[in-house]
Amino acid sequence: MRKEVLAAAPALAFVLLCVGNLRRASATVDEANHLHAGYRALTEGDFTWNTEHPPLGKMLAALPLLAASPEVRADPPSVDVRRRDPARARETFDAFVFRDNGSPETLLLLGRLPVVALGLALCLAVGRVAQARHGGAAGLLALLLATLDPNLLAHSGLVTTDVIVALFSFLSVVLFSRALDRRAPRADAAAGLVLGLALASKHTALLLLPLLAVLALVRSLVSPRGSRMRPFLSLGVGYAAAFLVLWACHGFETGAPRFEPEKLDAVPRAAGLRSLALALNESPLPMPSYLWGLRYNVGFSRQGGWPAFFLGHDSAAGGFLAYYPVALAVKTPLGTLALLAASFALRGPLRLSLRRDGDLLLAASAFLAAAVFSRINIGLRHVLPVYPFLWVLASRVAPAALGSGRPTPRLAPLLAIGACVLALGASTLASFPRFLAYFNEAAGGAEGGRRILLDSNLDWGQGLIELRETLAARGIERVKLHYFGSAPPEAYGISWEPMTREEELGPAEGAFAVSVMSLANVRADPRRFAWLEEREPVAKVGHTIWLWDLRGGSGR
């Protein structure tokens, strides 16, 4: 009974913190698109919306909307148009969330609650795996590290694909390792089922295919001669089960991809490969929408990726190799970093072991390396799958402190672990309810962090609710706004008008609100907003929007 209570307390705290956080955040950049696409997939079996991401997470988020029966536009862009340019569907999904179905806050609340459940499931899975590998104390510590992590709390309250891919990627690695140990078809199929759910969550989960193959190869090399093929049998069963699950998540969709012919120019002509590609392009294939998503992401990467901000510099196409290591260093709580460092320094039976911990190390390294060498540098969320593996590795310090085989635990290590957990909790609570803007104390918090990283690390359009309240409190009826985000401010009750070019260069009179992302994006003209930054803002709303009240030339 005591163990259940110890586990329930962090789980309950996670849910309460998540809900408190999500109720204070306006729609972030991708949420309306995801929620609309998930609802279309559930109600119409149409997977051609937002093919940039597979449908599973979007459909789970949209499940509560079935009870509300929101309206969808009857005259959307054609399938052809939205496949080739997903942004062309914006008018339709913006109307769905912000204009046609009442309060966007209510609709988003419904869509965000399933993501809270996915985040909680990840926390419980991390605790269970740590307990199974290193004992009850490790399980509790891993659970605390997960439930009190501000980055997981932030993204577990948003309709995105980051938490669900972290959950199923973690379970895929753990269950496949267990299948290699058990050598049973049922375990192989279970690992494959979860692998399929990961693939149906986000395209980055494709990294699991070579990752699990490497785990199978390593197990084969250390197996007795007569059983060296058994790991590859587990791999084959897992791949087959994963394909079926992925296809089922697409409603067993079949159709011809019909990519633009010029997109196939890169296929070599040797051995008739290009002729085969052209023939398959017009042939019925499983999951054409999934293939379209892959084509979009591969093509986007080849074009150079997203603009990015890093350490005071911005790039039109990302490509900062140090981006994600630095992001982990400044956005991971110091208490967690200290415990992780201590776990790598352990000696004795609980020291780092490739045989016992190699799958966790390999997975964390693979996801981090894939992100480092990508050109998509827009947020720590892209390495969120790294965290569950790190939390389990860090949890090994708990049984080490208890002193395996000792009659009494060692006091100093236990006090040190307690201090790290308290520091983690205090740091996280200090950032409530603005977890998305969290930076650790070494980075200077959100104020210091804005000089290091931006985008979904800090300002993702989530500040409109707080801006509305701040404007009301200051008696500002209409604001001139330069906003980074996709939500229309009027949907949140804000009376506004866009800043003119003359106002951006200033000086001017009035009330001005500018997103932190807009302040940092000076590549077009470094003079933009310089006159405002010379003045102290009257409010820094949610760390994401700065407000100046210069009405009547008050200069305040």
C-alpha cells in the first residue's frame, strides 16, 4: 500500500501541474492543424490532412471532440493541393479551432487532455522500467525525475506529436530488449505492436528501425552459435507487426502516391530503378498519406530546414551542430543533471554496464545524434525521446545510495539525492504555469534563456491569454501587436491591429506588444523595434510578449 501511495503522489502532481499549465497557454503554432487533422481522420477516415505527421497522436487528441461534434468546413482545398502544400489548408483548420466552434480555449482543453494522459503514461513507464532494472528506490526516483520535469510538463499539455513519440519510442526499445531476452513470439509481437504505434506517431520514429536492428545484431554476436539467428527472427516478427499496426492506424488506406514526376528525378536509372519508381507512383500502395508525409519531410530537409536562433545568432536554415547539446544543458533542471552525472560516475555493481544499460545508452545517443545532424533547430522537443532513457540511467544512484548489501543506507548520498530532487521540484514550481519558457538557473531562467534559444523553447505563441489579462489590468483597450504565432489574437478577445513598418522603426505613440521571437528576428532589418528596446517595457507577459505603454507620449 505504501508503494502505491508513493507512486500516486508524483502522478497526481504531474496531472495537476499539467492542467494548470495548459489552461494558461493559448494555442501554439501547430495545435490547430493537428487537432483539425485528427478530427477529420476520426470522423471521415481522411488521412490527407497534415501529412507532415502520422495520424495517431492527432486522432487521440481529437477523441474528446467527438462528444462536442464541432463543425468542419465543407469546401476545403483539394487533396492534391494540401498534399503538396500543407500550409494551404490553414484557412480550414484555423476556422475549425478559432472561428466556427465557439471558444478556442474549450476546444483546445478537450484536445490537450489526452496528451496529459500520454505524458502520465510515459512517467509511469519510466518508473516501472527503472524499478524492474534497478529496484524500487530507482523506480521512485525515475518517476520523480519524469513527473517534475518542466519540459515534459510543458509538452504534455499541447496537441503535438512530441510526447507520444517519446512514449512509444521508449517502450519500443525496452520491449524489444525484453523480447530478445525472452525469445517468445508473443514478446516479439508486443514489441512490434508498440513499434508500430511509434511509427504512427511521428516520422522521426523511423530511427527505431535501424536502432532495433543494431540491438538484434549485438545480441546475435554474443549468443551461442546455435541461437544466433533468433534475434533476427524477433526483429522480423517485430517489423511485420509494426507494419500492420502502422497501416491500421491509417485505416488500411490504399492508393497511388502520385508524386510530382520531378520529385522522382533523383532516383537512379540503373537496373531500371527509375522506371520501377514511376510505375509504383501510379500503383495502389498501402498508406499513400504516410508516403506523402515522408516526401514532404525529406524534401524540406533537402531545401535547408527552418530558420533558427542560437546563442544570439540566427540562421535562415538552422544547421547549428551544438544546438541540441546546449539545449539539453540549459533546459534540463540542474538537479536532474547532477543526478545523471553522478550515475555515470558510479563504481561497483551499479556502474554503467553495456550489457545491462547498452540499449538505453544506444537509444539516447541515436536520437540525440540524429537531431544534431539535422537542420531542424527549432526546439528541445525534438530530442524529448532522449529523456526517458536518461531518467532511467540516472535512477541508478538511488540503490547505490541505499548501499546494496549494507545493513543501513549511507546518509550523505541519500541527503545529496534528496537535495537534487528538492532542487528539481523548486525549479519546476518556480516556472509554473509557464513551463514552455523554462530554462535552468545556470542559464539565467527565461530572461537569460532568450539570449540562447527561442522558438518552441520559449516563445511558441502561447502568451495570448496572459496578454489579454495584462491589457485589461492596465486599461489598454486596443494594442498594436507584432505576434509570433498562428492563433488570431481576436479569438482570445484581444482588440488589436498589426504594427506598421513606420511603427516598427519608430518612434510612435500607443500601446505596443511584441513577441520575443519578433524582437530577435532582425535579419531583415536590425533597426526593427530598436527604439522600443531602448525603453523599459511595462510588462514581460509570460516571458514571451513584451508590452510598452506609450499612449499620449507618456514614455511609460
